[in-house]
Amino acid sequence: MDIKSGYAAIIGLPNSGKSSLLNAILGQKISITTNKPQTTRKSIAGILSEESYQIIFLDTPGILKPEYLLQERMMDYVEKSIKDADVILFLGDLENDPQCEKMLKNEYVAEIIAKTNRRKILVLNKADKSNDAFIKELIEKFSSEKIFDAVIPVSSMYKFNIQSIVEAILEYLPSHPKYYEDDIAANETERFFVSEIIREKIFELYKEEIPYSCEVIIEDYKERPGRKDFISAEINVERNSQKGIIIGKMGEAIKKLGSKSRESIEEFLQKEVYLELRVKVAEKWRTNELSLKSFGYSKGLDE
């Protein structure tokens, strides 16, 4: 049997629905999702395996002009994903960018389109927020320009037309043995996903700058047969005032964060856990080279 295997990078502006699309394609939650931009900080590989093919989807941070070192590292992940990809999915947001002008005229996106020789698919996401006649016009417009190899409207929320993306990608994947075993759905460890779940809850529960100033590190993870697994997580913030907000009056805020996080972690792991949360101040970690490296953000992605 001829096996097709390869990489498909999902790129787009912040909050365009990249992580939701990946989760919809895989039929399970791999990437965290919130209604705030810049939730994804690293490239996360979600793996779709069937008997005759394997597609490794690379969920990437939203494209932006970096204002500090962490954002530079985030853009490094985007660049590396594009280099690794056999196919690039450009994600349009029909709700907030109906003509896809903001995305396609973005300087970075325009450069990728102009310079890359990878196969390119334009995904018109959030089709449920538009109408059939308008979407048809968009498809005809972009198809006639012959910039993209395919133009596909989808709705991640309602899982509309998701299989069409898979079928389009398969047209352009090379014949190649599978990179991963069939039962592997992602390339990250349980520790990583637990830290991401906690970070997702921080985005949901805290306002303004607080979620962007937090990095979650799993300090200890012990599997304990016959007892709840033990997880100790460290929430790093940049200032003492942020530490106070995370903890809250009489510890109420961090107690709620712990409860919400534990529920989602147990759902993800399919077992009970004891979750311990601690808050630490790592001053200006988002602009500190050593702090970023210790948190797994390596310069040039040389890890």
C-alpha cells in the first residue's frame, strides 16, 4: 500500500481560530483555545493517522510584529513550521476579516505567499458567520487569482467541511512512511499539556495583561498507583503585584484556578490528580534570554 505522510502548517493572524481548527480536524482537544489573542506560544503538532496516510498538523502562534523577546521566539516557531511544512494552510477569519484582507495583506503573510514553493491552501474559517452567496464570490475570486492551490470554506465550531481540508492536503503530500505510530496524537508530553491546560484557565479567569505575563512550569509529576497522581505547577509572573492578583484575596483566586485546572486535567488524563499550584516572580521573563531558555523558548529553535 502506498502511504502518504507529511506536514501541514496552520498559520494566520491572532485569534483567527487556528487551534480550534486543529482540534476539529483531530476530533479531540490538542491545542488550548480562548477568546483572547496570542494564546498559542509554541508550535504544537497534532497527528492525524489513518491506514494509508499520516498528516502532522503544526498549530502556530498568531502572526504579529514582535514587540519583545517572547514574541520574537513565537515568530521563530512560525518560521520553523513553514520550513518543515509540505502544505501551508492560510487561515482566514470570515467573522472579523470578511475579505481576508488583513491576513493576506499582512507583510509577513504576503512574504510567505510570494517566496514559498510549498503548496498553499486558503481556509475560509468561521463560515457559519457569513452567507453562502458571499462565500461563493470569495472562492471564485481567490480561485481565479491562482495564488492558492485550493480555497476551502469551513466552520471549526460546527465541524463543517473539515474533511475537505484533509482531502486537499492529501493531494499534495509525498509518498513517505509514517513519522509516528498510529496511536500517537501529539508530539508533546503529558507535562506539556498539563501546563497548557493551566495556562488556558489563567486566560479564562484573569483579565488584561495577567495571562500574557504568566508562564506555567510543571515542577513535579508523580504517577502514584492506587492514589491520585501528584502534580506540582509553578506559575511565573513578572511582578509582585501580579502574584497578588493570581493568588487573590484570602487565596480565593488561585483556589478557583486550581479547581478549574484540576477538572480539565483529569478530563484530559482520564484519571484523578492532586494539583498543587505555586506562584513565583520571574522579573521581566518575557524579555530575558535566560528565562526564556529555561522555559523552553530556545533561540532559533535549536533545542
